[in-house]
Amino acid sequence: MKVSVKVVGASVKIRLERNTQGGTCSCRKPNRAVWMVRTAAVIPDNERWLHAPEVAVGLSRARAWAKENLARATDLSLRAIKRKLQRQVLTLLGVPLQAYRPQN
């Protein structure tokens, strides 16, 4: 671990190394004359659930599915949307799709 001593300037800023520029750090003040500054990887509270082990399994499955099922153009015509909604409703109701004859 590299340790260096820095002086706080008149503008109350500390100059750090260039490779830490734009990064996040944590600061601790163990006593009146010492500041401990360390780089840190910060996970926002609203994204913390993404790092849970059980979620990681689902995310890896979703990535694999997305690789196998590439995006394709969607038919946005009213007729196609109506047909898709009818199929979804019939599936929810448990009606076999072969038994249903749509009425135009």
C-alpha cells in the first residue's frame, strides 16, 4: 500500500494522483490531525439488490436468454396487437388456442 503525505491548500482541497481523478473515495478522520483517504467502489442503495447472490443467478440466465433471442422488429399494427392480446387472455383463462376461432 502506497502512503503519501499531502497538504491541504488554501482552497481546502487536496491534490491526489491523476489515476484517482473522477473516482469515488471514502474519508476517515481517526484524530484531529489525520485524514485517511481511500478509493472506494460505492453501490447506491437503490442498486444494492443487484449484487445479491440470488439475483446474480437470475441476471446471468437473463443475459444468456438475451444472447439466444436477438431483438427483432415488432408488428405494431392494431390487428397484430389485438391478436396478441387475445392469445394472452385465452392463455390466462386456460382456453386452448386451437379451440378458439376469432371473429372479425
